[in-house]
Amino acid sequence: MIDEYVFVVQPVLAGHGPTLLAGLRERIQLELVDRQEFRSGVTALRFRPGG
């Protein structure tokens, strides 16, 4: 069981590579708990299941 998810978003498009959650079998609703933005343009998003 996962208590929280943290996604760090880089402002770059790669155009290729693995899909983040390719094996996900069902939709999971997430509730945004926190967001932190950095001067570099990177954003860290923290979510909890539910919501």
C-alpha cells in the first residue's frame, strides 16, 4: 500500500522513454497535499490516494 506519491516535474519534453505508470490497471483518485516550486522551473507535487 502506498501512502503518498511525489512527482517531480521537469520543464523539459523528452519525446521518448518509458511511460510513467504503464502497468496501472485502474484509475486512482489522488488528493493534492503539497506543491513546491523551485527557481529552476521544477515543481514537486505530493499526493495522497483518495480525494
